[in-house]
Amino acid sequence: MLRLSAILAQLCDAEAAAAANRQATEQPSGVAGRDEASHRDESPQRESVRRGRLRRRNRVPSYLTVGEIIDRTSHAGFGFLLSFLALVSIPFFGLSTPFGLAIAFVACQMVVGRMRPWLPRSIRRRHVSLTTLNWLSTRVARFTVGLEKVIKPRFTLVVRGPFWIVCGVAIVIQGIGLALPMPIPGSNWIFILPVMVYGVGLLEDDGVLIMAGHAITIVEIALVVRAWNVVTEALFSLWW
């Protein structure tokens, strides 16, 4: 199992167990029995209200925060955070700008040489629901299926020293590209996929994946430069 999948699975299991313990502690003894004994005498309206109260009482919230997740990932925090942001941005078509800016912000910290990501206190204190953790775990498992045999720590020099800064610059470019509004369905994947490649590469210390991310970034830059030249030449031909 990849490190990202293992981290998410461990977090899901730990938080599910903690939520079950809180639910057992918070639910008063004998309440269920009294509800079961008295529900036959209730009208349909009261029965609906009673069930609503039971659902609200049994919906034990998750107390796991974003800061705790990042702290648990230790040195792999950048890879985890980048993968997290990339995965979360997938279903939000048309709202990729904040996610792209967040990815660029995280990558800028790599550019200045930080080895662990910094997040504002307001973000670190945000709770992550168990539903979200399960969704992320499922999505990561689906995205990385079959990759366990080919992804492994290798060429770690690529994520050390000055190459760490180069990696940060490349991810900043991908984040800015994701933040740009592009009215093309599925265009977000052009930038989400490289961010995921970088994120998993950082998590697994896989230099081959990092170099693959660099190759994708270089191709994208070349395509943008080519498209810019074509557009400028077309504009000049119209005016001259």
C-alpha cells in the first residue's frame, strides 16, 4: 500500500474508533429502550421528530483537524497536502481558482526552503469529517490502484537540496495554471494530474515520479509558449 493510502486508512480507522467511543459515551443508557417502548403511542408527527432527534444525537462529529493530519504525515507533509488539495479540487468544476492558489501557496514554501508545510492557525483548526476522510481514502485507492509495484523510494537526490526548490517552482506553475479560469470541460486535469504525480512522488520519495512531473511541466510550458506565439502572430497579422 502506498504511503498516502496507508496514512488515510490509518486516520479513518483511528477516527472511526474514536467516534464510536464518543457515541457510546454520550448516549444515555436506557434512552433507546424508552424510545422503543413509547414509540407505538406516538403520532406520525411526533415519531418523525423523535427520529430526527435520534439522528442528531447519534451523529457524532469528527474532532480530527487539518493541523493534526499534517503533523502526523511528518516529513511527507508537502506531498500529503498537495495530494489532498488536488483530490478535493476534482469535483469542484469552475471553482478551481482557490484550490490552485492554495497549491501555489504550499509550493512557495518549498521554494523558500521549508521542509514542513506551514498553514494559518484558522485552517489548522478546521475539522475534517469522517465522511471526507473515507471519501479521500477511496479516491486515493482508486487513483493509485496497481501503482504499489512500480512506485518506491529511489533517486531521492531529486527531492533534496536545490532540486527541492526546483520541484517547488514546478508545482507553483501547476497551481497557477489550475487557478486560471479555463472554460474547457476537463481542463483542470491538465494541472491536477501533475500535482498528484508530484504529491505521490514527494510522499514516496520517488525521484522517477518527480522527474515525470518535471517532464509534464516542461511540455506544458512549451505548449503555452507555442500557443502564445501563434496568438501574437495572428494579432500582428490583423493589425499590420
